[in-house]
Amino acid sequence: MEWWKDAIIYQIYPRSFQDSNGDGIGDIPGIISRLDHLQELGVGAIWLSPVYKSPNADNGYDISDYREINPEYGTMEDMERLIAEAARRGIRIIMDLVINHTSTDHYWFRRSRDRTSEYADYYYWAHGGPDGALPNNWTGFFGEDCWEFDPERCEYYLHLFAKSQADLNYHNPAVLEEVKDILRFWLDKGVAGFRCDVINILWKDSLDSSKKRLALTGLDHYLSLEGTHEILRQLRAVLDEYNAFTVGETVFVTPQMARDLCGPDRRELDMVFSFQHMECDQYFIKWFKRKFRPKVFFDCLIQWQKELDWNAVYLENHDQPRSIPRFGSRKYWKESGKLLSVLALTLRGTPFLYQGQEIGMMDFDFTRMRQLNDVESKNVERVLRRFHVPRRLRWSLISRTSRDNARTPFQWDGSAKAGFTTGRPWLGVNHNCREINLADQEGDADSIWSWYKDLAALRRERDVLRRGDFTPLEAGRQVFAYRRALGEEQLTVALNFSNRPARADYRGKLVRSNYPRRSFDGTLQPWEAVILE
């Protein structure tokens, strides 16, 4: 049963969702206390960012024990209660599976420092070259060298991410068997599947140096190689025992790579997150921004809608800035927030919503580096300083792109701490919580929250929005229009990505508009979205 084709999946970043004990850190009991909110929204599954035991160098994506819960978030009993309480409301739980690397605090890594240990080859270890040269010229995802010297083993270990995140060595079959056991552990507890972190870079074919690139030198030795496909097929065999679901975060993936990863006959993943539409406002790497051009965005969405039978549709997550200031309009905050929700919930594929998206949360309002927590942002700051980039320019680059933009606490109400905690929040609350919060929007039939609920209900009611074909009709400088069709039923969606009115010569009965109108006359108001039949 492909339940995930009908569901709306909601990502929770546990650290920032709801604190239950006043320590300023979101936790599992806090999530349980807010399940009714998700049920009211119409969520079918929760993707839970990592809650495993971790020293939190990368906020849980550096796992020190896959079978224990981070005490900051609660206990295993809390986790089991979350699974049960969510199920009682018809909501499944999807765990975040981080298996490219572990924390250097993991006992596998600690024991691998002993060359005689059974764990000695669980990671990529290598000798340096003469005169202190690194084992190769690869560079990592977080803007730093990807080799770290370990004085105990007297060798370097590979880390494509932070230096506390050592890459696992899948050339050792024992590593894959460990991962299979981890899958079974959580599936036996009742989780419905996994979001698989950076899943298309597991297999490194060699540790040879590569041709120098502006970023990520060495990528040709690990991007979407056949060894990774074989790993995924073996993991799929375990997942199929439980009819479990998987979605893969896939870096630098093309449509052909995506088909190779999630084609039904491949038996690897059910779907993938691509990044191409999230890269339309940047030059090569995300830190170098360019003006958002809607047509580039539209063309990318159309390409993926055409070339993949099923997409993971998303506009926000824990690694990306918020969607309204990025793709919408600060001036037309409410209108563009509603328009983006129409896009997310009417394209063909499974919609993934990120916490706070349903109330129109915005990027952080921090003013200096010391307010940030994100390890990636801090590493990039160090690199920019090394190249003598002026402080103001450094902050301009980082503030627009930092992952902390999406990680500020959920704004439940308009109080100073936004109803998130009674203590000191681990990351600053956006001051706009006085104007943007759930409590105010719950009583407002015209709010972004009310619009999301209504649109989610419409998606449940209309098979054509969940399973219908996609046909592009227009992708201009302002207007994006497409048709969803299933049998005799057809819906036309027209979106105006502009502060100016636009013509959209489509006719039909008005099903929805984010403006107060009863019929459509062919003119879209600024940031208006209409659904016609």
C-alpha cells in the first residue's frame, strides 16, 4: 500500500518545536503535547529530525548511539509513547536515518582507533603524505578540509561533513549488517520508515586525489556510484519485510540519477529530495546568492514533474531559509505565503511541510554571528575570514543562507518566548512572533494557518490533486500555470509570482483563490493563486 502518495508529511526539528520542561530545548513530550495541532492540519506522517543520542556538534546529525534517545529530548519510553499517540491520531512516524557518518563519540569510532579491533575498518583511515600532507585533496561539505588526524591511531580519518562526523566505510560488510540491525530495531518499535540523510554518497570507490573544483573536490569518487545502489538494494530487502517507506536526501542529483534511485523496478528508495529548484537563486554554491527569477524556478519544477513519476514536493526544511522571503514577498507576506502553499499542495507528488511553514514563519532576525548555532555557518565564517572577506560582507552572505534561518523556535503565541519554552531558548526566538504566531491565526478565518487547513482538506477530498497527471500550461516571468487531470476531472492552477497584477487567460468555476472573490475574470492580483475547474 503506497500510503505515502496520499499523505502530507510534516517535518519536525525537535530542538525547536516545543519544550515541555523549561530547559529551552524542544523535546519528545513537547511534540506529543502538540499532536492535535498536526492532526487538525491533516498531517499523515511526521518526519522527525534525529532524536538519537548525540553530542550535538551538528544538532543530532552526529549520532553516538542509534538505539538510544538523546536525554535532552526524553527517554525511549517517551519515544514509544510518541509512536503510539501519533498512531492513535492516524499519524505515522518517519525517523531520520543518518548512515553516511557517525559521531566520533560513537563506540564504533572509539574502538576503531585500535588497529587490532574488530571495528578497525568501520571508517576510512589513511596515512598522510610527506611533510604533513593530507591523504588526498578532497574538500568537505561544511567548508573545511575533510581529513582529521587522530593522535591515538596516528592516522587521518575521512569526514565529508564536520570533523566530529566520521564517514563509515561500506567496503567492510560488517558496517552494512550493523545498519540493517538498526533498521529492524526501529521498525520493530512501529516506525513507518526513514528519511535517509545524504544517502547517495555512501560508497567511496577510492581515496585518490581528484581534479580541483571550486567546492567539493573529490565528488567524482562518491556521488551516486554503483556501490551505493547495491547498499540501498540490500537495505530495501530489510525494509520490505515491514512494508516500510523511504525518502532519500540526494545531493547533486539529476533526474536520471533520481530515476536510478527510486524507479519502482530498482527496489532502492520510494522517492528522493532533489535540490535543483532550491538552487535557482544561487551561483554554483548556496553562499553566493543571485536574484530569484520565477521562470527559472518554474522551468525546474516542470522538468522534475515531467521526468519523475513521483516527486517529494517541498519548499522548506531544516537546511534551507524560509520560503516566503526567498520565493515570495515580504510586502505581500500573507498572499505569497498562501500562494506557496497552493504550489506545495497541488503539484504531483508527496507534499512535505516544515514546522512553522503553516503559519508563515520568516527567516531569523539576528544581527551578528555570535547569535548563530549552526556549525556549517561557523565554518564558512572561518573560511571567509581566512580569505580576508570584510565582516559586513561575511554577515551578508551567511545571514541570507544560514541553516539557523529555519531553526528558530516555533511561534505558538505572541509572548516573548513564543510559547515555546518557559526557560531560555537554545536559539533566539524571532521578535516577529508578536505578529506571526499560531494563537492569533487560529481565530482568523483569513490566516495562513486557516488556508493551509482548508487546502489540505481539499487535497484529501479531490483524488485529482493526489493522483492526477501534471500538464504545464504556462511558465513566464510572473505566471506559473498547470493542469491536474484524473479521468474526466480536471483542475487548473494559476499562480502570480509578482507584486504586479498579471493576465491569466484560463476559464472555469473558481474552486479556491487566496483573494476574496467569487469568480475569476482572467486577471491575477499580486501573489494571487487560483484553482479552477
